[in-house]
Amino acid sequence: MKLSEIKNHLKGLEKIGFQLPNGEMVKPHFHVTEVGKITKDFIDCGGKVRSETVINFQLWEENDYDHRLHPEKLVNIIELSEKMFNFNDLEIEVEYQGKETIGKYNLDFDGTNFLLTSKITACLALDACGIAVEKPKLIFAEIAKGNSCEPGSGCC
């Protein structure tokens, strides 16, 4: 989700909810302790120099059970951050303290709650590592008759 999208979603909400990939909700007394821009400059395993930039939100829970972050307050925090750091309309990454370590998540929206979706790692230079890109295996017995290319049909 991009920064402009979260602002649009927030404007239509009465309360903010974040849901973890396992279905659990982040406690309603969470704080957004940081809104920032993170740039990562790196070299992949194939030797290619790369750069990635995301907008980062950090969610945090504490024993402040009376605290509730309202949508308009988060919009104000985002807009202040935009002015201070000249944000582009970048993708949002969310950090959240799990039981043992900080998790990093992508962000989606289901119409009611913001969904923290899992991030995965991947090799960015498969060809340089010698890892073959797996091609899908076709099972010709499962191809329905009539969907194949008949000689003279003009499909090939």
C-alpha cells in the first residue's frame, strides 16, 4: 500500500485496527511511534547495485490502555512527516514488536482493518547464482480436448 492510499482509507474510518497475518489484532492502545523514510542501498549476490526506499511506520504497544490513536491524528502525523521529509508516494512497510523480535510487514486494507501481510526474502540475481528458474510443469493428460491446437485451426 502506498502512502496516498493509507491517507484515503484513514479519512473514511472512525477507528484504526491493524490485523496480524495470523488473524490476531494489534491491541487497540497501540502507538505509531515512528513515521519515516528508509533507504536501503545494497549489492545483490550477482554484483548489481540496488536501492530501495519505503515509508516506515513503527507500531508499539505499552501499558497505556486509555490511549487510542484516532484516524485523523494519524493523518496529521503522516502529513507532518510528508512536509518534514518530502516523502514521495512510496510503499509502506510496518514494523511491529512480536513476542521475540521486530517483524516487518507489508500493508493492505480489507475495508475495515489494515492488514499486516508477510514479507518474504528472495534472491534478486537467480541467474548469477546458478539457480535455475523453475518452469511450470505441464501434465498433458490434464489438458482438456478441444483446448489443444489442432492442425489447420489457426491457433499456432
